Amino acid sequence: MANWSDRNVGVNPQSSEAARAGAREVAYDAGLRSYMLRVYNYMASGVLLTGIVAMLFARGGDSSPAFQLFSQGGILAWLVILAPLAFVLVMSFGMNRLSTGALHALFWAFAVAMGLSLSTVFLTYTQTSIAQTFFATSAAFVSLSLWGYTTKKDLSGWGTFLLMGLVGLIVAMVINMFLQSTTAGLVISALGVLIFAGLTAYDTQRIKSVYFQVAGHGEAMAKATIMGALNLYLDFINMFLFLLQFMGGRE
């Protein structure tokens, strides 16, 4: 006689394995969303800190600390201008040697240094045009980053192309410092917007793929979060500055 109380009757091993796989996928998705949210929070906080520092440093117009510093020029002005680059290099090349706490401190110090360096924006452009450009950049950034996060298309092939474009852009900017061509300046700005728009989508997908490597490793994940935020921060700020060349109304 059949033992109808046997609990193994009717159990499908394949269904059980599928359920476990589904549970793992749900856990992975939740972890990825939490990771990306931390990246975006750091990035947005950094941009906010930079904006506040820039606005306060330029407050007062011709009598502001920013005007006094940059109008006089000199070594101190150049130190303020080049400081953000120094922070980026230290963080990028020293990530593996630096502690998580040190990397955090450098990120916030970098955001402050960028604020001091970009304070000239508030001396050059009207606050209305700055606000309009900021919101336009924010809308473009959110759309591009969301596409980079959700697309099934592999964007890894964009890396070399975008890097070459970025190097060419820097060379063109240096040359135009001597030529002072308005037309060339506009072309450079247009290319800059396109390059950093592409980098926004590319970096978002790359940051997402890094999660596969660092998931479950606390310190590695914390460092990846900060460096991901730094990359997206640079994409946003550069896209904003190039777009400001078109939308910015000068004082």
C-alpha cells in the first residue's frame, strides 16, 4: 500500500533547484541596487558639496575671495586650479594601497578642491544660466546613466574610442589656448558634451560589472563605491562645463 504521508512524493528536484537559483538572483539584484544607490549617493553628495563651496567662495563678486585669488594669479591660484587633478591621480593610482577611510577623506577633499577651482563659474556666468545648465545636465545624466545600467548592449568596446576622443579633446583645448578661436571653442565644447555623454553610459555599465568582482568583499566593495562615484562625478561635472559654453549667459 502506498504511503501517502511520505513528504518526498511529488517533489521535483529541478523545481527545487530553479527555486534556489531564483532566490540567488533576487539576492543578487537587491545587492546590486544597494551598491549602485551608494555610488549615486556619494556622487550626488560630492557634486552638492562642490557647488556649495564654489558658490560661497565666489560670493561677493569682485570682492569675493575667488576674484581676489584668480585675478592676481600666482602660484597659489595655480595650486587651487591643479589640486583636483592631483587628488584624482592619488586616488586612482593609490586605491589598492590606501585604506577605505583615507579614500573617503580624499574624495571629500577632492570635492572641496573642485569647488574652489570652479568658483570662477559663478564670477563668469549668471546664476540663472548656471541653474538652467545644471538641471539640463542632470536630466541628460540621469537618462544616459539609466540607459547604461539597463541596456543589454555591451558597451565595453566604447572604452578605447572614448579614451582616444578624450585625449584628442585635451590636445585641441591646449592648442586653442594659443589660437583663441571662438569657432574652435564651440566645436570643442560640442565634442566634449558628446564624449562625456558616452562616458556616462559606459562608466555606469562598467561600475555595474565591477559588482560581480567585489560582491561579498566589504573593503573592496567600499573602495569600488567611492571610485565609481568619482568617475560619475567627473562625467557629470565635465558635461556640465562643456554644456555651459552653449547655455551660459555671461555676467
